[in-house]
Amino acid sequence: MKKIAIIGSGFSGLSAAAYSAKQGHEVHVFEKNSGLGGRARKFTTENGYIFDMGPSWYWMPDIIENFFTDFDKKTSDYFKLVPLNPQFEMVFSDGTMQIPHDYNEMKNLFETTEKGAGKRLDDFMNDAQYKYEVGMKEFVNKPCHSWFEFVSPKIAKSALKLDLLSNFHRFVRKYFKDPKLIMLMEFPVIFLGAAPKDIPALYSLMNYGGYKLGTWYPMGGFSKIIDGMADVAKEQGVHFHVNSNIDSIKINKNKATAVSVNGKDIEFDSVIASSDYHHTENSLIAKEYRNYSEDYWKKRTFAPSCLIYYLGFKEKIPNLKHHTLFFENDLDLHTTEIYDDKKWPTKPLFYVCCPSKTDENVAPENCENVFLLMPVATGLNDSEDVREKYFKEMIDRLEKHTRSTDLESKLEYKKSYCIKDFKEDYNAYEGNAYGLANTLSQTAVLKPSLKNKKVNNLFYTGQLTVPGPGVPPSIISGKIAAIEANK
């Protein structure tokens, strides 16, 4: 039995903890903040609003279910999962589009929007399903130490069908011509942290994992998944320590021997860092033990940061769905300003989540819980004046869409969160929100290594290493790290 330290309690940290403890090890999780969950933390206001701080899209339900199945549990043991119908609404400059939960209804929507698009949606989804089944079974569970891990008859046979070398932007346009359908199909890869032109077409699997398998909501909020995973880990014997900041990882003769917690050294046999990869290497270990230089990180393509507003309204907002995407402006312009120009957006897109439309328990009676999110470039100068400028623009567009007036006067809670907060709370490199982008040059073996190459018992997990950003990939990442640490 080993004594294993895990730094951070996000999805990957909780996953690594549960799987490590299941293997019979003594596992301790250290969380710098006051509550578990990392970016998926929640907070409750004095007047009764319950806000999920991060993830809000429940996609790929089978992957999340697999975690609980591995411990002879079910998601239903911890939370009730409900389908959203419509899955979400998209607001365009000339109208709106609601995406139904039922796939046949979705086909009809495509057909009425563009003649022949219903049949082409079938073709697209059949292709995407194949990629999902091969990708999520054959690709994502590998530690990616070497390309030889991907040498198998099934992968070789699948290589052309997986579209590894073509980009998502071109791939979508093979099937659809209507600008709204193109934007609808390109939207999911934004979660992967890059523009569609820079994402491999393999990731059409996201469309299948989202649209075809459906968009869901865990009653009580996303923090219910964190609570469930933490309960599973505790049942395996994991020890949790909150308000426990890691100052350094002690290394002796190429072996991690202890972690310094709030100034006190505690000995361990292995360390799994679910903390920000760059922070772990540049702040917790000596320079000679780092996998990567500062120049390496500067050359990486990071997923965006975001400007978030948590809002409590003292009355209901009409004509608003659980998920609403405001895409009245040009997606290509916004992504260019995020990834190429590195500037605050001139004509931003943004997203609104209103979980109180589905779950009355996240807001006081007859009130509304609203979450605004606008993707922005990492590393920007972040000030209250800039935040407020975009807040007013988002509120104006929300009022126009919902045909409401003076929403700001109906606010009884308001909190912003942006680049500075991601840095302070999560030590996030350049204030990124979603990790490292899944571009072709940052896929699989080309991602930062899961294992420290100079310290034989130090491992990394989470959205900056394999398999990549997102809730399901982070859960998988924790499992892979636990397996590697046990070898």
C-alpha cells in the first residue's frame, strides 16, 4: 500500500483519488479553497441563491455514468438527471432556433432550415457516432507516453474514418450550407478551446455526445456530481483536507518524498497533481525537475478564459430557456480575437444559463438564478470597468431577447468572475478557464506528459494533460493517472 497525495479536488482530482483508494492505497486530497470541486464548486448567497461556479452542460452522460459504475454505483444514487427540452436555444440576428431533445424533431428542424439537411444530419451523426465509439473507447483511455499505444488493427482500420488530419470547419461544410446550421454544428467544439478551423474533424464526436445523446441537468446543480464523486471517494477511504494550500513538493534523488501543506511537510510515496500543470511545475518543484520550460508554455494554444456574472433576479424572466446562446455576431471574428489578436472582443458572443427554469431549488420562490458567460482571450488586463462594460451589453441583449425592461433594477445579487479570479482561485495559467486547446498539434502524445520525466513518482492529471478539457475527459484523466501511479 502506498500513501498518495493528490493536489486539487476538481473532477480529475476526485477521480484519481477514488481510483487510487480502490487499489488499496492511503489517499489524501489537498484543496486550497474552502470547498471541494475546483472549477465546479458552488456557492450559496444569504438570500438563498445556489450558484454552480463552472460547468453547466451535462453531455456524454455515459462517460459520467461509467465512473459510478466502476464503484458499483449509479448516478441516480446521488442525483436525479433530467433531459432538457429544448436542449438549448440559439439567438441569431434574424431570429431564434430551439434545439429539441427528440432526434427526429431535430431532423425536421434541419430539413425545414435547409432542404436535404435532415438526411445529411443522419449521415453526419452516423459518422460522429463511429468516432465517438472508437475515440472514447480506443483513444481517450491511453496515457499517451508513446505513439505505439495507438498501433492496433482497429485504430489502423479506422484511421481514415476518424478524419484525424482534416479540420472541423471544412468537415461541417461538407454536410451543411445554411449559416445557422453551420454555427449550430460548430458550437460544441468551442468547449475544446480553439477555433473550428484548428480542431481535428475527429471531434464531431462532440456533436454526437451532446446533441444525439442529449443535454441533461442534474437536479440540485452540477455540484451534485462533485458531491457524488466525493462520497464515492470517501467510501473508498479517501481523506479530504480543505483550506490546505500546497507550498511545494519535496524531491530527493528523483523521487517526490513529501508535500508542504500550509508550511508543514507531510511524507508521501507518490504525488498526483490535479492542480494547474504550469503552476505545479513552476511554483511547486525545483527548476531542474520540470518537464517543460516557460517558452514551451508560451507557445501552447490555450482554451479561453471567460467573463462570468452570477445574477439573482427578484422576479421571473419571461421567454428564457435553461441554456441560451447569443450568436447574433460573427463566430469567426470572436474566435480570431480570442486566439490570434488576444484582445477583448469587439462584437462578442455569450451564453446564458438559467437553471431555475428547471430547478426551483436554486433560487428563492418566484426568483431567477442566471449565469452569464462570455469567452475571452487569456492573459488580458482585467478590470471592473471592463467587466461592467460587457455586463451592460449582455444585459441589453438579454432584455431584447426576452422582451423584458430594466432587468438591472430587478437584481438582488450580482457577482463577477474573470481572469484575475481564475488565477487567484485555481493558479490558472494566464487565467485560462478550460485548459489546453485540443488542436492537432496538442493531441494525444503531443499534450503535456501525464508523468514527470525526471521524478519517477510524480504525475499530472486534469485539463492541461490527456485526454483534454471538459468534465468527462477530466474524469477519465484522473482514472488514467491513478492507474499510472499504481504501476
